[in-house]
Amino acid sequence: MPDSLEAKSTKAKIGVLGASGYTGAELGRLLLRHPGAEIALLTADRRAGQEMRDVFPQFAPFGLPKLVSIESIDWAGTALDLIFCALPHGTTQKVIKNVLGKAPAIKVVDLSADFRLADLDAYARWYGHAHQAAELQREAVYGLVEVHRDRIKTARLVANPGCYTTCAQLALIPLIAAKAIDPDEIVIDAKSGMTGAGRAAKEEMLFSEVSEGIHAYGVGHHRHMAELDQEFTLAAGREVVVTFTPHLVPMNRGILSTIYVRGQGELRPEDLHVMLLKHYMNEPFVHVLPFGTMPQTRHVRGSNMTFIGMTRDRIAGRAIIGAALDNLVKGAAGQAVQNMNLMLGFPEVMGLEQVALFP
Amino acid sequence: MPDSLEAKSTKAKIGVLGASGYTGAELGRLLLRHPGAEIALLTADRRAGQEMRDVFPQFAPFGLPKLVSIESIDWAGTALDLIFCALPHGTTQKVIKNVLGKAPAIKVVDLSADFRLADLDAYARWYGHAHQAAELQREAVYGLVEVHRDRIKTARLVANPGCYTTCAQLALIPLIAAKAIDPDEIVIDAKSGMTGAGRAAKEEMLFSEVSEGIHAYGVGHHRHMAELDQEFTLAAGREVVVTFTPHLVPMNRGILSTIYVRGQGELRPEDLHVMLLKHYMNEPFVHVLPFGTMPQTRHVRGSNMTFIGMTRDRIAGRAIIGAALDNLVKGAAGQAVQNMNLMLGFPEVMGLEQVALFP
Amino acid sequence: MPDSLEAKSTKAKIGVLGASGYTGAELGRLLLRHPGAEIALLTADRRAGQEMRDVFPQFAPFGLPKLVSIESIDWAGTALDLIFCALPHGTTQKVIKNVLGKAPAIKVVDLSADFRLADLDAYARWYGHAHQAAELQREAVYGLVEVHRDRIKTARLVANPGCYTTCAQLALIPLIAAKAIDPDEIVIDAKSGMTGAGRAAKEEMLFSEVSEGIHAYGVGHHRHMAELDQEFTLAAGREVVVTFTPHLVPMNRGILSTIYVRGQGELRPEDLHVMLLKHYMNEPFVHVLPFGTMPQTRHVRGSNMTFIGMTRDRIAGRAIIGAALDNLVKGAAGQAVQNMNLMLGFPEVMGLEQVALFP
Amino acid sequence: MPDSLEAKSTKAKIGVLGASGYTGAELGRLLLRHPGAEIALLTADRRAGQEMRDVFPQFAPFGLPKLVSIESIDWAGTALDLIFCALPHGTTQKVIKNVLGKAPAIKVVDLSADFRLADLDAYARWYGHAHQAAELQREAVYGLVEVHRDRIKTARLVANPGCYTTCAQLALIPLIAAKAIDPDEIVIDAKSGMTGAGRAAKEEMLFSEVSEGIHAYGVGHHRHMAELDQEFTLAAGREVVVTFTPHLVPMNRGILSTIYVRGQGELRPEDLHVMLLKHYMNEPFVHVLPFGTMPQTRHVRGSNMTFIGMTRDRIAGRAIIGAALDNLVKGAAGQAVQNMNLMLGFPEVMGLEQVALFP
């Protein structure tokens, strides 16, 4: 069919590096139905030579490129428009440095933590080694669309934010930037589904280890803190350090951040709510609930939405904010596609309009 | 914007009766993103006057008609093209009789069991009372698209099949019709997620009653048997009665049917597999897995796909078939939209191309 | 068998009012294997006349008294030593008033909220009506054994604490009483399993409503706050009001409290940890984990243990405390049996030594 | 305290080989509260040198021997009365051969599959290699107490049955032995919780891979078939081969077997039910439900009970049997302790009287 061939040739050619993980699968789900994108390359080093259906059977009915190893690719020879990089931290910076060295016109959305910290010293401190691609780090744009939309449009390399940090930032940055809350009194109690831990075979992520219970982890030292520090400090115009505690919840998808704040001066929780409501009035993927209504993660499952709620604490001046998103969509692959849309000139919402799957 | 208004006016106007249940929500999810349909009416008697977001918060970001009661509707005055009826058994036949009495041009996809049994005696036997709309029953077409596609295209009233029965029929009807298996030796052991039980507040469906365990129910007398009898008998050209045992599994969505069959004559499981493979080669929503591979419900979650697998039993001549679908999609709302597409002349797959959500 | 009859006659005769709820079942589980207790009476108004196995099939192998209605009982004629009252709030105070009016020698452990608040004004404010048994309220002892052990030993009426409040109090009372933390800077983010919501058939507790997601509820106004206020104020010797947010987690059992505190003066988190460690050294049912280790609810499931962990926040002077218990055991039935043991002169740990069931 | 020391010295000294797996933990849970047993040795090769609480935090409050490696043990020098062997298949036969070679007086309950098959050829066929301890195999007694009680009492080496096979055998052996059902028409559709897969870190057992879905596995070739063949053939006095399909269910514990049978001659399902009822009347750990009632796995969770139900199929002469047990208790550790009780002369039910934990 010449028609469809022609149609195909006008689509952007997309590669997904690390397609055998959960974020890779989620990129596959979204891109397969994205009107402007064509999946042209899928890599998975340990599964190279296999089909995507062998690692994720839900793709069985669809035609997709065979999985290849990264090192087998002739980057200069590909005609890719953009790659998503869903590789582990550390590996990523070397891979992207190599890709952009050989094919500098490719655009990159990196879903790892490797290019999120602008401060190379902070990077070294939190990750225990010097950054391997400092030049690229200087070029990278932090990809929280609702905050850095304009810079993302012209970026070559976008660092897709972490799932926890996206959730907390969307709730807090408008309030911090407006100096509406005390930046020294922020407590973020975050709860995540299990897909946040990735697909690596670890004993502590077996069904029987993590179902039917809840626990905190990384208490006092989770690496997403570095990202929060950077962005909150930027928004506040002065150093901000918050308390942040992540928990694992027996569910697949979802992050809920319950955030305890104190309004500045005479600002009441109702005032903070109005500020968020106005701030997000025209954002397609952030929805502020009526005052006093708190969000549930299940109501954003599978969608790119973030739901934010605000309630008055019984202690005067204090407010409790709830923010919920799907860690694999707005917290990873959906936000990455949102970044892609901006970088390639597509409508921002293209391919991201699925309604949440509940129940 | 006159443009979009005009565009809107060319869409089919759709009503959903019983929008506050799980099937209603699922119809909302699919129809909101269906290019040819516009949700023009939503009913929910007990929630009349409320917004859809009040009963299903996932719809909060979207504009939808307010929920109304069925009796408040002036059917002759609506300009609806088609209604989905997701009401409880019994109520349905009266409602549809009334609607079609007043507005005979409206097309109807009924998701209840009310119009599935062509034999009014069988209906009375299984449901304990005479059918209230016998005339309409004679007109109704059984809406398993893969079997009755042509008749559905011209039907006014389609009875959308049950979730269990869709799953078992898609696996078995081609084999029964081809006389490839012994119709007297079929055992269907079916497992369903909890949404199959609906949203009514019952003690036995509380989280703590049904999580962390499994059990059979309706053993020996589940009403879906009547539907299986009808369609299997039709396919076989002689009476077929099967053993069917449903179970409740602690998951939201999904039906898995594990089916034990014996091939006729010299037919081996491999031969049965080839028959299914050929039969479904061009069906968009049925995918036959490679021989020896069994399906998982999670790999069709949220999609309109049915996955079918076939494996050799160690007892010669016997085969074990697995069939998996999402009870709310191919088992209910997705199949209903597939029926709508045929009835209104849309491409059959329109609005149903979502990739499954896994994990 | 005269032997066993004789043995039986030396056991305490116990009644359980409200045996058809989850707390009632849990009392049954514990009392059936308690060496000093004999279940002599089980009530369940709506299930009167049925066997316990009809409402909880796990009791099928055991002989238990038939369920009766409360009003059918001749209290003066029973020879009960103690009753557990697991009835809804409001009903309880009338029932107990009636029981003790007719049979003043019966001891009572009440698992509702009815007798927890010593301040009748606070009761009226939080519950919206005057207390119906003010005399008895004055007599009632708040049954958190680790705090009020001595008074419980001689009490006739013990108000068993709430599940959330037990968890938070065990973590905080030693620190508040020692003036080791700032009582105005306490944030309690609590997460509960679904059994905490009881067995009433409510739409919002259906499996498909609450599985695969998490949400906060009762934000800013949960009634357990009244109980926390009372006990924290008592421990501090001045008014204490804390921030407390409960969440529902898709698991059956367990409460995890993540508590954010600030040490007074120079006290570091390590110092707070040592204080808890010493305080609970000889308590059989509270175990303080090594510094930096946080508890998981699953590791106390089915047991009467509370696990407490303490970790340093990265903000100087702030500590994060985790406390985990099983809401049906230490948070309800187990604690009630612990109270019974004290009230009847049994060893405190009798019948409560089960090891947690994990996985 | 000399008293308790003396008391201790009269207890049987027990070792658990492979204490870091789920079966090991479950043995720990049961033995810690067994009045006649003392845990004297715990091995875990990869965790040698650690405490049990490091691998299973639920044991934190209890004093237990440190974990050691198997090879560090001087078997002749230990004064163990009995060891439980919860090691992987294959390893086990070498370890036990070595232990009994050095300390022939030790009794052994082996929870692996290594000594279950009396026919060494069948072993080699199903496991792909010759048995390494053929002598011991000849001595081993198959430890399904309800069938082989007398031989177990005097055995030195007992092969604890598999979880699936215990469940199916308890339901079927009385009927097969009585020639009450057609042995050529048995279909066993079994559903297991996730702990049955053990604690090894495998991708396919991660929470996000196996929650929220169900699937069959090992279809047509699961190794438990060998065990069923042996015992059913023994009971029938002629060769019996059954259809058996295991499934994985998103729950931690429990096996449900739904079994399809045909009564011989005129025997109706009601007759089969009476036969089971009589057969198990005095068995402490098998409970036959009223006719028409089917069991749920959750009602035996954490207990050593098996619940069996029987229902009439609508096809004349066919019955549907349900059998439910906890795979870690009656399907593994509980049955092992039951075997120990017989081998050491304790009352059979000692330490196994816990009531099921529901919800």
C-alpha cells in the first residue's frame, strides 16, 4: 500500500534504548498508538535477537522491530529523529555520549537520573563518582514540562525527571516560587507502586516479599532528594532542603505524595488551593481537585494526568497536599513522550490522551 | 469555535444507561476517545444530578453530560443514534421495551443478560420468570462479533455476550463447528477478576473478603451456562452441554478459561492449534499464541484482545486450551463498542486499538 | 469425659459481643487457643441463630456456641467472667450500661471508641451527641497496657485503644513524656490495611475500589485525633495537638505510622532511639529495631507485636520514626486479650505468643 | 534458671536445613511455639553468619541460633534428634546421604522432591539424572500422614509430599481407593499462591509480573505429576494418569484444587460426599464441608487444615470437588511437623493447632 508507506515516511523515527524494562514497555505502549511517531529501533542487550513479544507478551499482536544490542548499532547510519534512553544510571551517560558523538543530530530524552543534576559536584556526591559526560550535562535541559516548557522545545538532550520528584514538584513548585509556603517546613511522605523499582530480579521485590504490607525505604538518603533540592532551590531563589520519605505500596502503578506545608503569613490553605487552581488552569496534564478532596492513585492509572488535592490541617496555618500520578506515565514514559512532542514540534498532548483505567 | 461544533455534529450521539457501574465507566473511557462518537447522555438513577466525576473521579478532567435518571428522559425527543444499556438483569428488558416503543430508530447494545437467550423457555427456566419483551427478544442478535458479524451489521438490538461466555466461545466455537473436538467431553475451568461482580455493595465482595485467596462459586448452576448451551449447540448442530466452573481471583480485571478437550478421531492438539490459527488469522481482536504457550490475563488488560493458547496434555488425544481477555473490555464495554462500530458503519476497530496496560 | 469437664470449669467464661465482624473473628481465633479462656457466648444480631462457621468458615472445624442476639440474653443469669464488646460506636455505650446494670460483676473490654475519651465534652464534640453512660465513662480505664498497666489490673471496664492510636502512642509517648521531642512539631502519616474499615458492605470498600491504589481519607478530621490529643496531652503535661493523616493501603492487615519529629535541645535521633530501646527493653509486645532500620507491617502480621524503628533525617535535629503493628491484633483483639489477661490475673502474654505469619 | 534449663533439655533438638527460604521460615514459626521441640540448628549457606532476623525480620524478638553453612557442621558431634531438610531438589539427596552417613541416628523429614518417588527410573525420567542416594530412597517413607500414618511412625527418613499433590491426594485417594470414581476421567485444575515458587530472585516472580493477573504454567509436564501417578496408582491398584494443570494466583498462600470426576456406576456426587465425610471424620487436619459448599483458600491460611467440598455437576454422574490448603503449612512445613510429631512420639496435633488467619 503506497499510501501507508508514504504516511509512514512522514512519521518521526524513534528509538527506545532499554526496551525490556517497564519504562521501555510503557514507551512501546504509547508510541505504538502515537500518530506522529514510528518505532524504528528497540534495544535490549540481554534479550538481543528476541522479539518484543518474547519479553512483553502484550505486544504479540503488533509488528515491532526485533530487539538488538546497543553496541550493534551504527549510529551515524540510522536515520533516527529521537531516542528514548531507558537504561540504568551510570551506563546511560556513556551511551548517550557515544550516540551524540556519532550522530549529533539525534535528539535524546533520557529517563535515567544521569543528566538531571546540573551541579556536577552534587552529582558526584550523590552518585559516588565523577560524571562521565560533563559537556553534555551542561547542555541538558531538565524535562519537567510544566516548569521548563520553553527550554525543552529547543533542547537536544532532555533529562526526564524522576517519578517521585515529578509528583512533589508539580504540587509544590508554584507555591514555593510564589513564596506562599515556608520552604523550611516541608515534609513529603511519598508512596510508590512496585514498578518504580524496575524489572531487575531482586529478592526484595518478589511478590511474596512486598504484597500484603507496606514499608518505608531509603529513609533519610534517597537519591531523588538531590533532584528536589535542585529544583526547589531554583524555584525559591534560596536553598531549600525538604524531608522526604518514600514507601513501597503493594500495587503496580502510582505515586501518592502526602505533603505537609505551612502557609506564609496570613495565607490559609484555601488561598494556597486557589493559587494552584489558577496556576494549572490551562495545563492539560495537571488537574487540581476541589478544596478538601484528596486524590487516589488509581484514578490516574495508565494516564498522563497528575491529580492534586489540598486540605486544611486542624493546626492553624498548616495544609496537607495530596498529589497522585502514574509513575510509569507522567512519572516516566508519558512525560518522556510529552517532552518528545515539544522537541519534535508535535502538539503537546499527542498520543497522551488516554483516559485512566479504573478499576 | 464553529469548526469544532460542526465537527461535533457529525459524530454519532451515544447514550449510556447505567453509567455509574464498572461497565458504564469503561464505556465512558472508550467512547471519550472514540473518533466517531459523542457521549450525549449518561444515566444513573441513584446518582442522578451528580457529575460523572463524582462517581468515577478519573473523569474529573473531562467534560461529560450530567447524570440523569432514566425516567426523566423524553426518548422521542432525544436525537440519539445508539444507546448502551448497562443495567441490571430484569430491569433492562422493561427499559429497552419502553425506549424502543417511543423512539424506534435508536439502536441498542444491551450489556445485560436479558436478550441473550433466543429460547424464551430457557430464559424463564434460568431466570425464574417470563420474559417481559418477547417481541424484542425475537429481533435481538447475539453480539459475539467473530461469530455473528454479518447479522450484527443490520441489527437494531444487539445482546452483548457475557464475559465468561465470550472467552469460552472464542476458544471453542471454531473447534466445535468444525467437529474437531468431542462436544461431550468439554470442561471449562474459568477464573475471573473482581470487576465481574459489579459495583453493588455486597459483604462478600469487600477487599478483605476476597483478596489473598481464591474460590469457586456458582458451581453447577451459573447462569452463563445457558448462553454457552445456546451457542455451542448452534455451532455443533446438536445439543452440547459443558462442565463450567467459575472462580474469583484477587485481581480487578481479566478472565482466564482453562479448557480441557479431547480431539476427535486422529486430531492431535497441534492440529487443533492450526485450526484456530487459521480461523483467527484476520481477526483484529483474537490472537492465537504459538503452540505450547499459554496466555496470561495481565497481557490483555485494558485492551480488546483475546489471547488463546493450546498445549498438549500428557494424556494422548487431550488438549488444554487457555483463553484470556479483559472482562470489562472484550468481555463487556469493548465488545459493545465493537458492536456499535458495526451497527453504525464505523471501522470495526475504531476506538479499540489501545495496547494492553502491563504491568 | 469428667476430666475435661472439670478442666473446663476452671477456665474463665468469656463472651464476645459482635462476633460477626473482623474483630470478633480475631477474638475467636485468639480465645479458641487461649489456655485460660472458654468462649461461652457469641452474639451477632443480624446473624442470630447461625453458627460461627456460617459467618466465618475458618471456624468450621471447631465447636463454638451458636450466635445469639444481644437482647435474647439474660445477663443476670449468665456466669460470664468477662465480655469483649466489638460493637459499633454509639450502640456500645447503651449495651454495656445495660449489661453492667444487670450483672455488675462482669468485666468488660470494650473495643469501640465509646469509652476512650475521659472528657465527656470532647466526646460530644467529636461524636456529635452526649454520652449515654457518663457514669461508666468515669470508671473506664484506657487500655493501652504499656502505659496504664497498673490501673488496668483492677479495672472493671477497659476501653481498648484504637488501632491508629495504639501505633502512634507506642512510638511517641515515651518521648513526649520524657520531653525529648518538640510536641508542637509532630506529623503522623499513617497507613492502614483494609480490615480497619470493618466488614460493613460499603461500595468504597469493594475490592475493585481499593485494590491497586492508595489514598488518604479523613484528612484533618479523623476521630482518632481525639484519642491522640487526650493521651499525648496527658503524657506531656500540657496540651498537645498533632498532625495526623490516615491512608488506606491495599492489604488486609497492618498499620504503619511514619512519624516526623524534632528532638528537643541537643538530642539527636540516636539519643531518641536509645530512650525507646531502654523504655521497651522488658515489654513483651514492643520491639525496637536497630537504629536506621525501619519496620514493615508484614513482619508483625497475625502477631501481637509492635515494631518500632528510628532513622536520622538529613535535616539536623529531625528524626523519622516508623511503627508497625497488626491492626486486628495489637490494634484490636490482641490488645483486648492482653487487657483481659491483666484483668483476670493471667500471665500478660498468655495466648498471645503466635509468631507473625510472613510471607 | 535451672528449671527452664532442665525443661529445655527434655525437648527434642531440631535442625532446619535451608532456613532462609519460605518453608524454612514457616518451620521456624511453628517450631518456636512447639511445646516439645527446640530449634538447635539453622543453616543457610548464602546467609551463613547472619541472624535469622536478618533474613526474616519477624523473628527479631526471638532468640534463635545463628545461621551456619551446612558444610561447617560436624554431624557426628551434634545431638540432634531430627532435621528438616528444606533445600533445593538435587542438592538434598547428597546432603542427607552425608548426614545419615555420619550420624545415622538422626531422623529426617525432607521437604524437597528428592525422596518422594519410590521408582528410581521414574525419578531419572522426570528429573533428568540418576538418583544419588538410591539406598536411602528405598528406606524413605512417603509422608502423607492421612495415608501412610503407621509407616511414618517408625521411619527414619520421611519424604514430605508436595503442596499440589497433598491437596489433590487428600481429595481423591479415598475415592480412588474405594473405586468410587473413574480413574481415567480425572481433571485437576489447581491454583497456587506465589510462595509455592520459593524465594529465589527470578524476574517472573516479581510483584509487577505476577500481581493483577492469572496464568497456567508447566502445562502438560509439571513434575508433581510423577508424585500423583505414584500415589494414585498405589491407591487404585492399577495405573492411573490424570490431567493436572497448575496456575499462579496473585496471593501469597494457598492451593485450591478444582477436580472434575465421574462417579462409578450408580454413585452420585452425594454418595461420594458421604464417603469423604466418613473417611475423614476423625482426621484432625481434614475437614469435609457440607455438600454443595466449596472451600476458599483464605479460610485455611496459616493453619494445617485442608477443607474439602463437593458439588454436583449439571452433567449427570459428574461431580466437582474443591480442596483447599495452605501450601506452606499442610502443603509443606505444617505437614512436616505433623510427620515429626509421629516420628518422635508427640501427639500428632502438637504445635499445629493454630486457627486460620482470616481476614
